[in-house]
Amino acid sequence: MPDDSGAARARQRTGTGIGLLLVLVLGAVLLIALPDDDGSSGDGACRGLTVGSWEADGGLTAEFSRYGDDASRTDDWTGGDGTHSVRLPDGRVLWLFSDTYLGRVYGPPNPHGESYAWRDATTPLVRNSAVLMRDGRLESTLPAPLFADPAPNQWRWPVAARVEPRSPGASEQVVRVLLWVRTAGQAPWIYGVPTATEVATLSLPGLRLESIVEVLDQQPVPDPSRRVLFGTTLVEEDGWTYVFGGDDGRAASRPASHAYAARIPEGGLADPDAWQYWSGSAWVPGARPRPVLGDGRRKGVGSAFTVVREGGTYLLFTMAAGPKGLTTVASYWACSPAGPWHGPGKEFTPPLPQGQVAAYNPQAHPVLSGGGRLVLSYDVNWLETTGAAAQLSRNVSLYRPRFVSLRLAAAR
């Protein structure tokens, strides 16, 4: 958002959140589940996989509606996007959100006589939040924002997280949270210029913020559309954490953005020197990251996509390139985080509410998955910038995660 824009300051009070940004510039993923027998790769072999079938998960969607509509507190989460989750050693699930509404929800009906719960249009927005779940029920919101702004006109959006040793080989565990730093800017960067990737360390079990470390500064890259932020998703394998990221090519009117990959030994996420980036031929410390997926046309992602591993196969889900990217999800598969990635495969469209809305930024949640199904959330937001804040206040359900699940099948 522009530094001197009154509209930008208004958005910070009532904003549309990361949502519209990701609709326009970022790719996103929906949900997957473990494959049917004909697509199984449980023996560790790499096999082509794609979407077999999917269905909505009304129970999880309803749980976030229940918690968000609960008027017993006035300082907790009532809506947010950028949905990520991590299971803690004591069984709780920590949910991380980007732009978040706190406060109180009213109704229904709303002042327009509609059957929607609503919030006051002056409700404040914070840049990030964290909510705790126990045994499938949301319980409490940590003091928000959890991660303070690093500087004036900058903010932090939390993305993927994991529990890992405090240092390689240590017995003590901590939570490591990847953070995107963005800086207010002019169009087309009205939702922030990519600035840096950071890693926050939270203590266990208290979840006290201990430190934030910058692992990749992108300010020296002159073209913002070529800056890479890491942490949209991560995969753990054989003592390594593979962290994926993307650029914001779509903000520069490119049809599709690029995916990138890095790897870090377990326990080293908060050590910038431990990060190795795919250089195009090898994993190299300090290298300029090179894309693992994306041709700028038919194939590609945005900064928000999900990767999961099933047997020996890696699966990537993202909003489709082009106009279908507002509603349609595509998939890719590979035998290695560095690719080559095959696809796009079979596409599908998740359920959306009526109106000028779009799906974006779904994320896989293996911690809630099982029985042959992998759960994934996707966010929904009002498509047009004009009047978006009013629409999100008029119908609070437009700015909360929704959930789907799907089964995989052999790619043909």
C-alpha cells in the first residue's frame, strides 16, 4: 500500500487482508487426500498422481464459524486468511493467520435484514494472529499481533511452521514459523512489496516469542516481481526440511509466477547459513534461487501453493494460470522437490459463496488428516477492491477458511 495513501490507512483499519493479494498475485492450493488403491505409492516408489475426487468438509468449516461468531470475548479471532497449521507435541494444533479481524460479531440478521452474522465496519485489523485448537475444538486466541511490525510501513505475514529441535541434534524442541515481510508500495504493489523471509522461534509449551531472524533479504533485487519469499509450504523428509517459495510475477501482469525450493537440515531453520537453495543443478548455500516450476505462461504458481509428499511422489496444488485462477485448482507431481514437475493435471473447482468472490491460498493440513484423506483449507474474499471491507463486515463468513478433502488417483 502506498506510504502516503489515506486509503491505505483506512484499509489497515478495515482491510481486505492478504486475501485479494493472493487472488491477484499468488497461487493457492486446495486439498488432497491419500490415494485410492490405483494411485497408491505407499511402497516408496514415485508415481504420477492427480486429483481423483474431492468433497467439502462442512464440520471443520462450521467449527471456525462457531468460534468466530462466539461473542463471549471481544479480543479474539473473528476472521482471517493465510491459514496454516502445525501440531504441537502436547497434541494441540496451532493455527496461524495473516491479516485478522479481532473484536465482536453480531447477529444474524445483519442491518440489511440478511441472514449473515456481521461486524462493525470500524473493527480493527491486525497483521497476524494465532489460534489454538484442542481435540478438534478452537479454544483461544494468543495476544495479537503475535509478530510485531518490523518497521514503519512494513508488516509480517506468518506462513508455514514446524516443530523441530532447537538446534541440530538437540533434545529440546521449539516451534519455527516462516514469516513474509512486505513493505508498503505503489501500484501494482498495493498489497505490499516483497521484502524478506524471516524465521521466528516460539518456546514450548508456552509459545513465547523468543526471536526473529532474517534468512533471505530480497531488497537488493531491483525488480520486485523477481523477489522470492520462502515458506508458503514445507515438507519434512530424511532429516531435511524442504521449504518452497514463490515470486510475485503476477503483480507485474505475468500469466503465472514461479516456484522455488530450499532445504535446511532439521533444527537449522533459524540459521541463515544452514539454508541451501536450488541453483538449477544443485543445493547451494547462498545461491540465487532458480525456479523449479513455471514458464511464465501455461505452467506456474504464485507465492501461495501447497506441496505434500505421498510415498515417493511430491504433489503440488495451486490456482490455475490465467483467468481460471480465481476459481480453479490445478496440480503437478514430481519425484523430487527440485522437479521436474509434471502437469498441470486434472483441475477442479471448490464451492464458493454467491457474489463477486474468489478462492485463494488453500493449504494442506496433514495434522487433521487420516483414514485415506488429507484435509486442506482455502480462503475466500471479495474480488473487487472497491467496497471489499464493507462486504467483509456485512457477511463475516466471507473472510474465514473453508475446508475440502480429496482422494488421489494415478495420473493418466
